[in-house]
Amino acid sequence: MALLTDKPVDESVTVFPPFYSDFGKNITLGKRIFINSGCKFQDQGGVVIGGDCLIGHNTVMATLNHDLMPSRRTDMHPAPIVVGRNAWIGSNATILPGVTIGDNAVVAAASVVTKDVSGNSVVVGSPARVVRSLPS
């Protein structure tokens, strides 16, 4: 993973292959992270994952969006994705550009996260919505 990111990656980080990224050098990983197989990080806008996170298989982190204007549809707009400490992202979740997921948050499997997720909350669905709060 350090070859992909071109920066130190703690030995406590586990990544099950295959793992896909568009660039790699815009990915920053904390300690004790588990990334399951088949994840795809489109990292041009930057992906930061805090320590102690669990990322389910086939998770997509997409940091690029196309312009809405038809005449500019091929223009790309990067925005970072930030995942706080101790977050759990379920399998087949999609995290869209500019989203921050707070500490201890849970993103349910197959959810599409279109806006920020508060810490200590559980989000479900497409678009993801808060269904409960967790104790701090």
C-alpha cells in the first residue's frame, strides 16, 4: 500500500485485494484500518481515513463529479472524502465527493452517502439518512 500512496502506511493497516484506485497518492490512512476486497477509491479529490476504521468489500469512494450544465458535462469537480476515527462502512456502500463521515459513525451496507454524516450516528439507504444515534 505504501508504494501506491507514496507515503508511510502503518503496518497495522490491512487491505484485502483486489484494491483499486485512480491515482493512489491522494489516499491517507490512519492506523488499524481494515479495507475489505474489491474497494474502489477514486482519489483525485483526496481520501482520508482515520484510525480504527472498517471498510466493507466493494465500497466505492468517488471524489470526482461532473458539471451539471450539459455544455460543460465533461468538466470534473474534485472534492475530498474524509472518514473519521472508528467509522464502519458496510459492503457495497458508495461515498460521494465532498462527504465527511464523523467519528464512530456507521454507514449501512449498500447505502449511497450524498451528504455529511454526523459522528455517532447510523445512516441507511439511498440517499443515506440517519436512522439512529449511538452513545458517545
